[in-house]
Amino acid sequence: MPKQLDGFVQRLALLEAEQQWDAVVDACQQWLIVYPNNSYHPYANQVHKHLIHALIEQGSLEAAFSAYQLVRQDRKAPAISAGELLCCVVVRNEALRLPYFLAYYRQKGVTRFLIVDNGSTDETLAYLLAQADVYVWSSTYSFKAANFGAAWFELLLQRYGIGHWVLLVDADELLYYPGCEQTSLLQLCDELRRQDVKAYRAILLDMYSDKAIRETHYTKGEDFLSVCPYFDRRYYHVQALFQDPHMNQIGYSGGVRRRVFGGTQWSYCLNKVPLLYYSPACVLTGGQHATNYPSDKISSDRGCVLHFKFFSSFLSYAATEAIRQEHAGDALEYRHYAAAIADEQALTLYDPAQSLRFQDSHQLIELGIMQRQPADDNPQESRTKLLMRRTQITAYIKLAETWFVKGDLQRVLAYYEKIIELDPQCLPAYLRLAYILQENGRFVEARSYAVQALTLAPDNIPLQNMADNLAATLAGRACDRLVKANGITRVNDVSIALGHYDD
């Protein structure tokens, strides 16, 4: 943790302990001027939480609502009963998608929708106000200054969501999970309770048609999948330990958007935590890509959020959002979208070599996109062992990274090797060992771990490149030694060195 952040956190803790709420509000607001959301700094999630808590202590929950310009639009008296599943959404000009979106989640068991309209200019607000199970707020506050809507959700759930399972999705997202065709979200929540977990993770899977984006016409009320039934078989490009303050899950990025629109290796985050049990200790994150719940409270099962961004309306939407710059990184991804569409008017995401037609949840399990733990004869004993192992792994990761900061390489390596002993399938441990050993010039060991990681993630292109580069480095060093020892000068003579990597 950087010293300036460490000092800020300690100062907040001291001010809160002394109940100096005015000072906490001021400190948080000053910090958020520089780092308004988690694309600027991952600690922004916690700062918004501290600010909301201080505003409530300073005045009232209504004062916190006012600070984030959150205004109730409907006149319905909330009648939320214990055990009801809530759904929180931020919308802007989503009149096209909302009818099917609401119908899908109603059919899955959602009984109350808490929706924030962020400056719609179409009929979105009027449509929402006509829905009996939808409670509506509006805000003209900046979406990115509200931590991409997470701060608004925090306020709504402080008032209505404590002790409830909550679905946090966008209007173009449908949550799928193993067996979802036969089971409701309420049944999924019951299963998560039996697992004694608080959060359900998912992979974001971009869906598209076999036509050009501009020709992918969607009619209000249609099943999203009837228009965009395709996705990439290679659903991610990069897999590594998720780099957020909690370090409690593997991160994924890339997919079809990386293939078509380019970007860096970390562009297009595919991690989602769309379903969680809300409590005052829960910290909501911008984009809902992460959670502060420890790894032993995150389900080992994994769902999939089907993402329906690429209807024909996306062309004007991308151009508008690129100008508004309200999304992560000042809408860098949207600028990529707008530029690519401007360059190729008939742009399509479909590729016969890459695209698969969606079938059902079982298909997503077979492809490894979704995960479901097998049934066990003694689930309680297995669950206890799993929790103990995951808790131990989390502790070892924190210890390893602490010693890494202190420069004690041997202890770092020892802790990551202990993690592999506990879980031979722990890809982040192999990756971290490979990178650390490579940086320290221990290429033989680094390549060994990179090769082992490749057996777990054979389609990970950056990992393949790393293994190849290490092999080339070792081959080059072997050749150099032969040249130096024997005076070899011809290429054919040094080729025998390619199989000898002893350092």
C-alpha cells in the first residue's frame, strides 16, 4: 500500500474513532476530487463508503441522498418484505431494452426493482414510473463521480437492502447460472446460503449477431438472444490474480471486444459479482467487478452475465458516450468503439472461426465459462475443508506480497510454493512465481512455472508468449556459452544449443 494511501486510511480511522464527521466528509470529498471512482484508484470504493457513512452520521440518510443528488420520482410506498430479492440498476436511455429486461428478471423471481435514471432523454422514466414493482429515483449527478453508480446503490441499499440478496446488473445484462432454465434466482440464493457464502461471481460474456452491428435491429420486448445469439469461444485473453485491494479472485479480461476493437492486454474487464448478500460491512465497487467479501465468502460456483451491447443502437450510443466521457478511463473503450465504427461502417463481430451459437447453461458449463461444484456425499465436511484451504491460501498470498514489498525473495517463493501444495490448480500462484523469477533472472525456474501454468490455461496468449520468450532467452544464453567456450561462429554449429537450458 503506498505511503500516502496508508496515511490517508489511518487519518480516516482516527477521525471516525473521534466521531469528527465534518472532517471525515471534508477529507473524503477532497480525496474524491482527485480519485472520483475506481478507475482512478481502487480505494475509491471504500472512500465513497466512508463518505456516505459520515454524511449519515453528520445529518441523516436524506443528507447523503442529497449529496449524491438522488431524488425519488415515484409515489409508491415501499413494501419490501424480508427475504425478497432486490435488483438495482442505473439506466440512461434504455427504453428499448427495459421491457424484456424486467420480464426476464421477474420470471427469475425478482420482486422489487430499485432503479436510478441518470438523465434519460427518451421515454425511459415514464415507462419505469408505470411499473408497479419498480421504485424510481433520478439523478443528474455525474455517473463517474458516483463511482459508476455504486454510490447510488450504496444509498438505496442502506435504506432498503440490509439483510437482502441483491442483484446488481445493467439493463443490457442477463445473469445465467447452472440450471437457470429450471431454477429461479431465489433458489440460487438458497443454495448460496447453504454454502455459507455472501457473493456469487460471474464472467461477462459479450453477445452479438452474425450481421454487421448497424444491421442488428432489435425490437422492444424481443428476447435478447433471438437477435444476438453468438459469442466468442475464446471468451477471455488474459487471466491473472485480480489486482484490486482485496486480491480474492482471479481476474479475466479481453474477449470479443479485444479481438475486434483492440486495446491493451488488460482492456475489457470480464469479472462480475452480480449477486451478493448486502450488509453494512459490504463495500460496493464501480462496475460491480469485485467484492470486499473474503474468498471464503465467495461461492466456488460461477455464473455468466450475458452482455447485449451490440444492437444497431450501439452506433449512436458509442459516439455519444465517447463525447460524454462518463465511463471508465474517460470512456477510453468507447472512443475505441467509435473510432472502429467510423473506420468500418459494416463492422461485424461475427467470425466463423471464433463464434459459437448460444445453446443453454449446460453449454457454458461444458466450455468452462460457468462452473458448478460436483455434488458431494458429505457436503458439510467438504465445505469446511474448502473454506479452511481458501482461508489459508488468502493468508499466504498476503504474506507473500508483504515479503515481496520488503524484498525477501526466498520467503515470497516459499509462500507461493505452499499455495501450490494446497491447490495444485491455483493458476495465479504459478503466474506470480514465473513473473518474480523472471524479473530476478532465474529463467530456468521461471519457465518451469510458466509451462505448468500453461497446462491450466492453454489458451492464454500472454502466458504462451512469456514461455516462448523464456525459452528463447535460455537458448540464447546456452548458445553464448558454447560460442565462448569453443569459439563456434556458424549458425549451424550453435543450433545444438537449443535443447540445453541449464543456467
